[in-house]
Amino acid sequence: MMSMQDKLKKVKLALTGIDGLTVYHYWRTGKAPYCIFREDAESGSVSMNNHNSEFALTVYVELFTHVDFDPLADSISDALNCIDGINCRYDGAVYEDQTNLIHHSWSLQVI
């Protein structure tokens, strides 16, 4: 069974391979564009002999950018969809008035 830490490393590896994208876990320390990923909860498991033999971890990925139609959004989708064991869904984008940033989000199930 792959550990939670290994599942998160799989997501981080996919995201850090994107040129021009700075990636953070939980919070940011830099300027836009940047990407944040965070784990949420176990979303399902398979049990054998009263023990979890495998589980899916829910992970959220968010891109914050000033650029309308930012190609980084496509790059994130492409990178996440190319990794075995990651089920990726694009949840949409919103403009945040307070920060003047466009906020894209994805939800993942990492097996």
C-alpha cells in the first residue's frame, strides 16, 4: 500500500515539472502565478483482514494567476492527467476581487 506521503509526493512531482510554475504545500510565500496543493481526507478504501489494504486520498490543487486564459491551467491539467493513480477533475475558475487574481481549482483522487 502506498503511504499518504508517497501519494502527496506523486502530486508534487507532477506539478513541479511544469515550467514557470511555483508550487507550495498549503500556503504560498511568493507572487502570482503560483500553485498550492493540499490533502483533505481519505475518500475510499479497500479492506482485507480488518486492515486497509489501499485507500484513495483527496487532494486539492489551486492555481492563482493574473493572466486570463493562462496556459499554466492547461499544463496543470495535462500533468495531473498523465500520472497513473491520479483521477483529476477541473472544478472551475473564479475571479477574486480582493486579490485581483484568477483562481483555478482541481480536485484529485490519488490511489
